[in-house]
Amino acid sequence: MAKDSFSQATLDDILRDVINEIFKRGETIFPTKGEAREISGVLLEITNPLARLSRTETRGRIFSALGELCWYLAGSRRVEFIAYYIKEYLKLAEDGEIHGAYGPRLFKWRGVNQISNVINILRQKSNSRQAVIQLFDAHDVSERHEDVPCTCTLQFMQRDRKVYLIVNMRSNDVHWGLPHDVFCFTMLQEIIAKSLKVEVGTYKHFVGSLHLYVKHTNAAKGFLKEGFQRTSPVMPPMPTDDPWPSIGRLLKAESAIRNGEALDESQLEGVDAYWVDFVRLLQLYAIDKLKSADTKVEAAIAVQEKMSPAYRHFTERFVRRIEVRKPVGD
């Protein structure tokens, strides 16, 4: 019998389940971006949304996921912003912008800040069923665009002093898109929960077409060969205070780092270590663009020493990759 519903505590366990299911019974389709294997009408549940990062060598992409989240939170559609983290977006640009960018739709869609709207709705009536954000729009397919939102809606529900999130996707690529979507959307879920001073509930992700492109088959098999990952540690919980002032400082630091400007460390004073760690991760990513391998390693270690142990798995792996690429005699 076909299995269409999957529930696990972590992103890695969900990825293993659905990739195996696609290999088992996926049907071949031929969409615009290339041949793929698909299962349809799939519900994924992650019971611990803080386990939003893959800990594997192949899918543990914390830097690009964090970069994409910052792109969303900044409300930007500019391609040079997101291409700094994910070069594939360059193929989707129209006049220097990404048509389907989520940031403007989240924060300034047709005159509505949908994030603020959801928070206000749940503050006024905690059990409301109207706290819905719309990302896909009928106009997206009334004419051709290089990038059309794969996400239809985000529905936030507050029950038992927890914020739950139900995401509806028209289409989802299990290898590239799903890990980033889970990271960004569960981060939004936690941001909204902290804005309301409640806890985080489970995360549900419904997909019309869940697929694996044939060109990613070997990478998916490599992921499976890595075996089961530790279920802990997960990301630390977000601080309980209002997250938006810290988000503002994070975005200011991100812009400086991405544009090669000197980071004013004084702007991090008084910011909780949770958010400062994100800034340090962005600094690490920028370090990899330096020319000298020796300089990279030294700079990366210096930044790593300023961070909490929560991301040690990723930062140590980052330093190892730099050392492996280091030319003989460099």
C-alpha cells in the first residue's frame, strides 16, 4: 500500500523516509526543469521543528539555508542578494529580480505585511483559523515567469499556547527545495511563536508533487548511504524576548558581511548569543571567499572560537573542507 503520510522528529529522518518512498514507487514525470520521479499528495510532519537542520555531509547546508532566510526577512527580491548564497537563482532572474521571491510577499504583498497580520490576528483571537499567509497568486501563472512560488499558503494555528504551522506546497523538490523550505518556514514559525510569547508546536508540510530530479539521483543515494543521524543536539530554542529588534541587527550585519564591509562589532552588544551565532555563521561563509587557504583557516578558527557549541558540527566541517582544498605548499 502506498504511504502518503510521514511523521518523524527530525528533518533527516523525514528526508530518509520520503527519498526511500520515491525510489520505491515514484512515477516518472517530465516537468520543465528535467525528468523526475514523483509521489503526490504527501503529508510530512516534523514533531520537533528545532531539528530543522540536516546533520549529513551531503544535505547539511546551514549557510545557504541561513542566507535564504535572511533574504526572506529582508523582504528582498534582488537576485544578487540570494545568488551570493545560492548561485542557481541566477538562472531565474528577470531584470535582476526573482519574480516569485517570498520576502516581498511575506512583508509587503499588495500593501499588506502578512507576517504582522498573522501575529495581530492570533493576538486578538488565539484560536483563529484565519492566520493564513498566501504566497502563490493566480497572476503568477497568467503569464510566463522564470520563477513561480512553489508554496501556496502558510497557516499558523495557536493551540494549547503553542504555534503550529501547516504549509501547503503545489510542488517540492526533495533534494534541494525541501531542506531549505523546512528550515526557513520553521524559523518563521518560531519567530511568530516568540512574538506571541508562546511555544512552538509541530510542523506539517503538505505537498501536491513531491519529486526527485533524475540528475540528483546519485546525490540522494549518497545521502541515504550516510545512514541515520543523531537526533540531538538540535538548534537551541529562540530567546523568549521580542525577536524583531535582534532580527533587525542580524539583517544589518548580514548586509555588511555580504557586501564586504567591515562589521561594526559594537552593533552586536546586548544581542543574545542565539542571534550572534547567526552573524558568526555568515562571517564564516564570507571567509571562504578569501584567496589564501592559510588565511581562511586562521580566520575561520578565530570566528568559531567566538561561537557557542551548538553549531560546532557545521563549523568544524567547514574548516576541514577548507583544509582539504588547501593547495600543497600554500
